[in-house]
Amino acid sequence: LKKELIFSEKMNVASVISASVAHEIRNPLTAVRGFLQLLTQTDLKPDKKQMYGEICLAEIDRAEQIINDYLSLAKPYPEVVEKLDIGEEIQYICNILTPLANLTGAEIQVKQDYQLFVSGDRQKLRQSIINIAKNGIEAMADKSGVLKIEAYRRNNEVILSISDTGIGMTNDQINRLGMPYYSNKDKGTGLGMMVSFGFIKGMLGNINVKSEVGKGTVFDIAFPLLKM
Ligand code: ADP
Ligand code: MG
């Protein structure tokens, strides 16, 4: 009986991991698909071609990195901790999210200060923010809206703020964020927030969520500022 129990626990972990991988791999695949579509335009300028190609390659690498990250749950290895310029990262994230925003008719506004450094794993930071921003875009699917991504300094913290003008959440819904498989979407997996919150906590970040039903949602993430 005991052996069986252990086996079923393992099966459960395996199914959680594989569902997460599927969920997270979809983001880079969507980006690559969007940029490949742009690449098939005949009148494309060479510099644009070059840029779209580079983004595709970077996103394929990211997909591979995500698979590696999830495999590391099963077999931990030291992660790459780097000095990250938050302004640069959100500019990159904005480029990745643009095809999805175009698809749903959302506008993305980015406002960032540069030279604000935090310490963390670049792929995990990108993945966390993309998951949160993607939910924001999806929350505005039925109407046009604005997704704002901002980064600024507040005392000894770097604040990364992601807000949308979408459907919003009740307090009850906010409290459920991050629970595995909590989703209100037809094709949702309910794993995005669990992954994001875990990674952000790993970077010593604090998350504050404010939301109003029918008005929109703000995610404020505070990371410790890395002094140069
Ligand atoms: P999924 O997106 O697959 O449903 P997530 O873990 O990313 O799973 O999100 C869980 C749920 O939290 C979503 O289904 C949605 O109901 C709610 N949610 C998250 N972010 C927002 C947001 N910005 N606006 C409204 N609801 C949100
Ligand atoms: Mg999601």
C-alpha cells in the first residue's frame, strides 16, 4: 500500500510538471509564430527581418530554458543569478507580448527607468512577468483596453507595476491566485500564477494585487534594489 501511495504521489508530481511545461511553452511558441508570420511579408526591410529572426531564435532558446527549468524541479541544479536591468527586461517583454496584444486589440504602454538593477534569473523573471501581463491582456479580450508595464525606484526597492483595464477580480478571486489549477478560463491551466509567484518569491520579491471588478487590476511587484 505504501509503495503504491509513493508511486501515485510521483505520478501526480509528474503530471503537474508536464502540464506546467505545456502551459509555459505555449508563450514562446505564440511569439515565434507571430514573428514568423511577419517574416513572410515580402516588402520587409532587412533590419526588421534581422530583428524578427533574432527574436524567434531567442524565444526558441527560452522555450528550451523553460523545459530545463521544469526538469530542475525534479533534479535541482544551481540557477544562473545575474544582475538584471529591469528597464531592459520590460522592453524585451513588451516586444514579446505585442503579437498577442495585436490579436486581442489591447494597447501596451511601457514606461521605464533604466539602470535599475535587481538580482535574479533572467528567464524566470521574464516568464513571471509574461504570465502576469498575459493574464492582463486576456482580461481585456472582450473590449479594447490598455496594459501598462512600468518600472521605477521607490527607496531601496524596484517597483515593477503591471496594470490592465480588464474584467477585474473579487477579493475572493484575488485570494485564490497562485493556487494550482485555479482558472476561470476555458483553455486555462491555472498554473501561470503559481509559477510566477514562486519565481518572484525566489527573487525576494513581494507582490501586491489590487483589483476592481469591471475596472481592472494592478500587480505591483517590489524587488530589492541591487546597489551598483
Ligand atoms: P490561467 O490564466 O491559465 O487561467 P493563471 O494562474 O494565470 O491561470 O490565472 C488564474 C486565474 O486568475 C485566471 O483564470 C483569472 O480568472 C484570474 N486572473 C489572473 N490575472 C487576472 C487579471 N489581470 N484580471 C482578471 N483576472 C485575472
Ligand atoms: Mg494565465
